Amino acid sequence: MKLGLLTAPFPDTPLGEVVDWARSVGFEALEIACWPKTSDVSRRYAGTSHIDAAGTSAAQARDIAAGLSGRGVTISGLGFYPNPLHPDQAHREAVIDHLKKVIVLASHMGVPLVNTFCGGDASKTVDANWEDAQKVWPAIIAHARDHGVKLAFENCPMIFSYDEWPGGHNIAYSPYVWRRILEAWGGDVGMNFDPSHLVWQMIDKERFIREFGKHMLHVHAKDLMIDHDGLYERGILSAGIGWQVPRMPGLGDIDWSRIFSGLYRAGYDGPVIIEHEDRRFEGTDEKVKRGFLLARDVLRPFIK
């Protein structure tokens, strides 16, 4: 395993500076955020463009990859997390077009993985969304396959605010859907596993790893704390709004020894990438770095 971080919380810091800092404090891998340069940022930690997929030539991509390798940093994957099943057709087409550019960029860089969302229309049922996914995704998957790249969907429901309620903006969050995804596209699509999303859904984390561990291509290390006062006030029908609190690993409800025990038993030996969404450690680069260092110290004993 290699421990690293997702670069999204450093939107105004050049990639080279992020790399130098990460390597200096013992991180070995980076997931590089690749939103469009002109992205209309509509949610936290979205919009960072550390490599411009639309404006980077094949030669430039190879140079970037060589430069990172020369600094001793592995690229765990390129990350772009839009909603390819968005109800607005123009928005859908725009994000799919950029996702395809990220796939091409990954191919030119020799990066075998692009992390993303399956997507979802919050106004539709999961089954109706799955019908849409079967129409939208085969062409994207074929594009990735043609470029020697695999896709990893994150298991996040994308329900954090009322514009995402009640159904969320990503249907790839439960065993019910993941069995369908793997049956349909398992040779080309795997999971970017984030255990925090199972906490507030009350999905058994260890059982989930036992069932899907062999399909996990990438792991996000993010913790989550249930605010029981918020849960009391709003109830479970709020779908986590008001009581699911993202935290740095070690500050939430996850027992990381049990997560890593499950991952090792499942044979996972890939990157473990810290995803920072903790409001207690944001506002300045120094606060963000402090959060990453705290998470590093919690997780490092498990990375062998």
C-alpha cells in the first residue's frame, strides 16, 4: 500500500508545490484533481484543476508524469467527480465531454485509473437512474477501454444539501446497485471505496469489504461522525443532512484497524488516498495541511 492525498483542497496552489510538500512530509501518492479550468464550482472541494485535461498535449502529459515520477511520487489516479446522469442534457454532455478528456490525459500520462461518479438524477428512483446509466455509460466505458484506462466509481450518494435531496446525485452507493454495475461492466469499472459513506447509511462496512473488496481499485480515507443531536432533530428521512459530519481519519466513528484488516484480507494492496472534507481544518493551506498531517499519523501504522 501507499499513503497519499487528493489534491482538491489546494485549488490555488500549483501542483509542483503540492507535490513538494506532500513528499517532504512522507506521502507517497497523489490523486490529482482534474476539473475543467473554467469549472462553475457548485460544491465544496470541486473545481480544482491541477492539470488542464483540455489544454494539455500528449507530450506535455508525458513530461508531467515523468516529472512526478522523478520526485518519487506515484499518481494513484486522476480525479473528476461530476454528475454524468444530470437531468439537464447540456450539463450532462459538458461533463461527459470533459470526463473523456481526463481519460485521454490519463492514457497519455500512463495513469491507468480515472476516479469519478456514476451520477444520478435526484428526482428519479434508483431503478430509473439505472436505466439511464445503461444508456449513458457504455460509450464512456468503451472510450476508456480504447485508451487503456479503467474507471473507478466512488460509493458516495452525493446527498449533502437540499439541492441533492432526496435521491442524491450518485447511485453507486449500495450493494443493491454495485452488484448491477459489476455484472454489467465489471471488467472495465471498479470501485473507489470510501468507508465514510457507509457509516451514516448503516451499511455493514466489513461485510461490504468482504463482498466487494476484490473490485476495489482505489481507496479514499475519509472519516465521518454522526451528530446524534442533529439526527434526533431531523431523523433518518433527512438522508444525513444536518447530522453526517465529514472528519479527518481518526476523528470520526470509523475503526480504521477493522477497515484495514478487511482490506488486507480482501487482498487490497493499492493506494490509500486521504480525502479532506473536514471543516475544522480548512480556510488556509496551513489548516488543510494540518488536517492531512493528523490523518497521516493515524493511518501510517496500517500502511505496509
